[in-house]
Amino acid sequence: MSFRRTRRAVAGALVTMALLGACSGAGPRLSRAGFAAKANQECTTLEKASDSFRLAQDPAFEGAEVRGFLHQVSDRFRELVRNIDELVPPEELEATVDRLVEDLTAYADGLDTLAARTKAGQGFAAVIQSNSPLVRRMNTIASRVTTAVGDLGLVDCILPA
């Protein structure tokens, strides 16, 4: 098989996978109210994330403990992303839901990066101060998420502070 045909075959497979992935929702297309109700139920995950985030910020914890709490928050965000991504929103909400899922994933990635950059003996405040460019990006993402959850009517999906 020539390089050109191989490239076309790979491109075709990727397009097929993308189409199948886009249609792989866990059920029928939901109404706007139905999507909001189910997504809000999934957002209860954020209560646990908020608890872990508060613990990460506690000055009594440093280093590995802060890392652990940040990873717990990230894990909760990833769980939320998986669960919301399985819902099939109405067509008019698909683009907003896709952006929300992307932003929540990016926020979780930022939390994991902060965790990885936490040094032994370092508290949360020091981690934030030494990673200000990343924290600014995460704040921008959080702002977009706040707008998206408002647009989608997801009152229970407020990022932990």
C-alpha cells in the first residue's frame, strides 16, 4: 500500500471513529430540561471535589498531602466529564456541552500539573504563587465554565473555590 493510500485509510478510520464517538451517547437525545436535570445530578461529584480542594488549601498540609488532595479534585472533575459526556444533549446545546467538557478536562489537567509541581514541604499558597501563569489560565477556564454552566442551567455545577 502506498504512503498516500495509507494516509487516506488512517484519515478515514479517524473520521469514522470520530463519528462513532459523537454518536456513542448513553441514551436517547435529551430535552433541555432533561439534560439539565441529569447533568445537575452528576454535579454532586463536585461536592467531594470542593471538600478535597478546601483540604488542599489548609495550611496544615504540605507536599505529598497537597498533591494528593489536588489529584482527588482532578479525579472528581474527570469523573464529572465522563458522566456529562455520556449524556446526549439537545442539538442546540451540543457545542456548549462540548466546550464545557473540554474546559473541565483542561481544568483537571491544570490541577494535575499543580499537583506535580508541588514540592516537599510546600503548602498550597506557595504552589499557587510559584505557578501564577498556570493559575491565571485556570482562572480563565473557570470563568468560561461558569458561563457555560449558567447557559446550560446547571446550577449544581459550580467549580469549587
